[in-house]
Amino acid sequence: MSRSNLPLNALRAFEASARHRSFTRAAQELFVTQAAISHQVKGLEDRLGVKLFHRGPRGLMLTDEGVALLPALSESFDRIGRLLERFQDGRLREVLTVSVVGTFAIGWLLPRLKTFREAHPYVDLRLLTNNNRVDLATEGLEAAILFGSGAWPGAEAAPLLAAPLSPLAPPEIAARLHHPADLARQTLLRSYRVQDWPAWFAAAGLDEAPDARGPVVDASLTRVQAALAGEGVALAPPVMFARELAEGRLVQPFDVAVETGAYFLLTPQAKADSPALAAFRLWLTN
């Protein structure tokens, strides 16, 4: 007897009965009679030539053969269910997993994401946040958005947005800043990129840059939150904090800004875009 053409209804009846340890509850789940479930399971046992349950007064107990069969069936039905959920109005929803540096996600992407979803309702976008470090291959990502120079090994980098850095501070601190040299009397929140503050002071025309002795906070988003809490002055991209600046909770005391990098879309080298990624790429760059 071929095992390749086993009836799907019988396999579903067994799987539900095994989960519930009851023909009655399986019948309720599948909207059939208890007798139909029992008949389907008995037919499956006959075709396989093994017993799948011990039937006793306290209900059903799986045999060794039933224990071996249940996980494979449960996983298969789960996978089928998840796939069917991706169909909508006769089309298959395409999953797109993208890792995004937190500052870009909060400051640029999320406020605009509604327009992408409206334009591409069949893309199931999965956003993960990163701290500017990802591995596309090992993390199973189709793309990532990072801040940097554009040179990442093993990835193609397409520029998305320039994000020059400038000091940002809450109003009470900004009121004391009339000249770039005034920053020497403030706590300067630093990133792991030690060249950022010296580069800004050079752009501001200071021959000798004050020492940046404040805490090292690796993400622009977190540095700005620290500044808003009164912990010091953050060097961060104003374009990512337009809302806080517009609301007056954050002030950019000087017009000087310095470019130390930009935001890039990273994709694996020598791999064609999926339709979902192509749509996302086009939306990002238009």
C-alpha cells in the first residue's frame, strides 16, 4: 500500500484527536461527528497497518507510532495554515524582513510607513531594529538600513539619506550656548565614533577642539534622549529629530553641521531583489 496518497481528512482527524486526546473534542474542532472522526482514524490505522491510539475508559493514549507521527503532522498543518494566511484577495502576501538602525526607524521610517503599506498592501513588512551592526547572511535578512560610509563587506550599499551631525540640546542648555566655544563648559555626549566631535569643532572653525568627556552613548536616538533629560549636548542628525525640534523640546543652537556618514540600504551581494524588496527600495529612494 502506498503511503503517498493517504487521505488528508484522516491525517487531520488523527492530529486533532492526538492533541485533544479525545475523538469528541476533535470532532468539535473540525465540525464533524465523533463517529466520523473515529471512522477516519480507524481507516488510517488500517492503511498504515499500525495502531495509533490505545483506547481506554479514560480517553485516548498515543502508541509509540502515534507519538512519532504527531509532531510531523502538527508542523505540516501549522506551515500550511501560516501560508494560507498570507493569501489576501486572491494574492499571496510576500514577507519582507528588514533590519533598521533605531534612529532611522523612529526619526524617518515609521512616520512615513503608512504610505508604503497603502501602496503595497501585499507586502508583509517585518521590521527589526539594530544598533548599526548586522550580518545579513547569518540573521536571515533581506535588507538592512545602517549609518556609515557605505563600505560594508559582503553587502551592496545604496545611499538613502544624508544626515549631517550638529549639536542638539534642550532649551535650558541651548540658552547658554552663544558660540561653539561655549560647548567646552557643557557635558558632550559621545558616540563610539571618536572623530565626530573633533570633526564638528573643526567645521565650526575652532582651532582647538574642547575635550568631549561626557558619557559614551552608542546610538543617536539614545544620546538625544539623554540630552532631553538634561544630561548634556548630543551630536546627532537634526533631520532625524524634526518633531522634537518643531515642538521646541530640542534646540539646534548652531547652523554648522558636519557629514560623517549617511544612511544606506544594504542588501546581499549578487542577489536579485525580490518583488517586495524592489518595491521597498523604490519607495525609499523616491
